[in-house]
Amino acid sequence: MTFTDNQSELPGTGELSATPGAGEQLAVQEPPPGTAGATTHPGLADLFGRPLLRTVWRRRTHRVSRGAKVSAGTMTYTSRNAVQPLSELEEAVLIAITGTTGLTMPDRPFEDPDDGTPIMSKPNLTMAGRTAGSPDNAQGTHFFLVNDTGTYFLRRLRPAPDEPFDAETLVARAHEAKVKILDERLDVKPNQRDFPAYLDSNRFLSNLPGTTLLFPVVDLSHQYVNALMYLLTQPDGARPTLVDDRNFYRPAGVRKWVKNGFLNGDLKLPLGALGPMRTQIEADLLLQNLMLTAEAMGLGAWIHASINPQIALGDPKFSRAYGKMLGFDFVTPRWRLSDIWRWHIPLPKYAKVRSHPVRLPSPDGGAPLIAAACPPTFGTMSEAVETIIKEKFGPGGVYTDRDVFARIYREDYGQRYLTEASEYEERVIDCARDICEYILRTHGRFPAHTDAIHVPGVWLQVHHVENEYYEEFFTNGLTDAHRAHAGAWGH
């Protein structure tokens, strides 16, 4: 099967439109005649006219950016074009795709259909939705943007359902989202562009002048605590006993909960099997959405290995050689004799092997841009658990904001949901607290079996394509979107 480049031959190629409402970050709609609106800019109009299936089918990686050189024997290519960074609007569209896009729906049962027993049905950490799904809507993924002007942290702005999806609004919200972290590109020195910083041929085409990179990191810590509680809401007899596979499979602070019958002592679940609680999947899905958007815009897009994550975040194991880079704060657990058999750390001098990132300080000295639910953000794990509960069920919390649920539901169904749907019972919270305290007490960090802040180790590079290179060497190197890009986006 193949798609032609003639859009008129494909069904469903009309411009995308949507009725503005509470579930949208920006209202995507055809503007009334004579008014400014979403399709005023020809690039946006062209983007809205690109069919999704066609974009997915034609998606291909384009590594070679405008102005680049490719050393490839008899196919060596040297561009005659100047480097061409993305425009403010082009970057703004991509930034919008990383952000919030409206509100999610708690379309779930409240009770067991067999016996009517209430079941916990308020698992979300937030009700704000994005372009990709997330376990319990944790939405722990944060993005950095790297371009010729510097390196930026992208704040997630609140949904703005009354704002139009037009050039002016997109650029304004992009400016609001960007927090400059570095005055230059996130990169190593030219003589360090090899392993472990870069992989093989990537170093010749990745992070070049004129390119824009989107680099995800995922805060796992909040969902780790939340998912533990969700796990403990299972029916009697189905709640597992958490055991520590790094400590001879002993109960992970839950002996009393097995003795009192709250946990099933015969149903064991190792902490190591929990891993990152699937929260890391968010970043992968968001990157794919970003790549498809760039493809539909006629830009080059390339998901590939980033700078080594430990180097990029400023891990103390590498900071002496590479500098602080993004400048995350790391926690290094104090070495203990038990680390020899638990973590295979033979001597105190190797303690930094277990360092993990826990916080991103703000450049202006204000509140951290990212703060994991563990020390040093909190003094104890009990405090961290209590804070997560308050942020969900306390005053001003996720499930006490009646206005949000009035916008999600029709009529009075939002109030019904808040009244009828169950929350975590005290035993669940207390048991989860004991497990979290055990992990920190036993292993000197939280979490122990995964990092508080996870880095997938890939980033998305978006750039203007070196069209002449692809026309010269490849049969189907470009799509009509690539060929039309300069005219549509004003280059």
C-alpha cells in the first residue's frame, strides 16, 4: 500500500476543526470570515490539512539538517545552504505538543459489579491531560528544549480553553513556558563528542547549529508512591506482600500488615519487579507525537540517543570531566557494609555508583523546577506520602476542585462523582508509608530499585531538511510536506 502526494486523492483531507470547550488547551477552529484565527498563518493552515494516517504512514527519520555535511565515501555531501534554525512559531507548535491540552475524564467504575463493594476510583495525580497517556495520569514527564540561543526548561502551563490555536497565542505561550537554564546549547566540548557522551555516527549529525532538540526526563517518584497505594487497594486476599529482592526477599516493612491479614503473605511481589511503575512510557509516547507533528509540518525529525543521561544531568561521577550541565541535584547514599551484597558496591569510594537525580534548582533561586517526592525535598518519606495525599484530597487538591469536575462532566455528574467515588482508606496510606520508610531506611535513597528521576536516554532533533541531499540520493526521500514547507512557513 502507498499514499500518493496528491491530497485530493485521499478521503478526509479537509482542515481539522474542533468545537472549543473545556477539554481543550487552545481552541482549534476555523475562524469566522474577516477575523484573525487559527488558519491565518499559511503554515498552520497547511498543518491542519495534513491527514493523520497519511503522516503516520509516510513517517521517516531525516537526520541531515540544512547546512550539514555528510562524509560518506563516494556519496559524501556538503551543503551549499546556510544553517537555518526553526522559527519561533515552528518551535512554539512543538512546545504546545509537550504541554497540557485540556482535562481528562474519570470514565471508570466506582464499585464491584458482582457484590456492589466500593472500589477506589480516584487514582489520578492530576486531571490535566496531554497528547499522550500516562499511568494514573501521573504526567511526570518534563521537557528541555535546546537550540542556538540556549537550553530551556519547559514549564507546563495550565490549559487555556478560551485561547485560539493561532500563531500569536502559540508564540506567547511558548515564551511563557520557557525557562532558560543555560546560555548555550546543552553539549560537551568538541573534543569530547565521543563515547560515553555520544554514540558513534550520531556525534556528526546530532545537536548541530540550527537544530532544535526536545529532551525528556520523567519524575517517577510521585507516581511510585501513588501506584503503591493503588496496588494496595486490591480486595482482601489479593493485596500482595511487598518483599525486597535486594535484601534476601525479606518483607519490605510490612510484617505487621501480613500478621493482621491486610496483606496476603502467600502472594509476594518483589520491589524490583515494580521497576519505574510504567511511568517512563509517557516520554516515549510524547516523543512519537512530537515526531509526527514535525513530519506533518515538513520538518526533519530524528529520535536518537541523547548525550549520556548521567552526563547531561550533571551526575557527580561525570561532572568533573564534563561540568554540571543541566545542574540537577543528586543524592548519594552513604556506603554501608550491606551494600556489598545488596548493590555490589565493594568500597566507600564507589558509593557514587548509586547516585541518582532528585531535584532541578531554579536559575533564579526560587522553587525547584523539578522536585522528587523524597529527601531532600522532604525530611522523611512519611512527609512525602502525606504531601501527595494532601495534593490529591486536601483543600485545593485534585479531587476537591469542584470547578474542574463541573467542566469535565455535564449537569451535576461531576458532583456525583466526587461524592460517590471512593478514596484511599487509611490502612492503604499507612501501609504505603511503611513501605516507603523501609526503602529509604534500608537503602539510603528513595526509590531504591529505580531512580527518582528517570532519563529515557533519547531526544528528538527537529530541523529544516537539507532537501537537495535527499533528492540526490533517495527515491522517496521527501514528502510533499517537506517540499511545501518553505512556502507554507515563510522561509
